[in-house]
Amino acid sequence: MAETYSVAQKGQRADSAPAVQTVTLPDSSARTGGMALAMRNGTQMLCKNADGSQSWYTLDAERSTTAKPVLRPV
């Protein structure tokens, strides 16, 4: 099943500068409920990078909010 990115929820990489938001979350985890579930379960997500490539990330439950998700590369 291919991931879609139509919601266009941006996230910040945990290893980047504070204001840089370079990763687009997949639709399955971009909304509040999906994001909370992914944080609770430590779900790996295939996210889209700024250059169009895709990489696996998990949400950092300690630093993320629904308005500003923080992602850790896997």
C-alpha cells in the first residue's frame, strides 16, 4: 500500500535546527488521532523529505505536540 501525503502536515527532524520543518507526515499519522496512536505505539512512519525522497521516522512523544511534531530518524 502506497503512502499518501495530501494532508501535508509538516514535522521537524529531531536532529535539525529548531525552526527547520523538513518532513511531511503520511496521511495515516498526520491527524491528531493518528499522531497520538503513532506516539503511543512507537510506530515507524514512511515520511517524505524536503527533496522528495522517503525515510522512516518515529514521533518523539516527549517533544511532539499536534501542532509541531518532532520526528526521529530510524
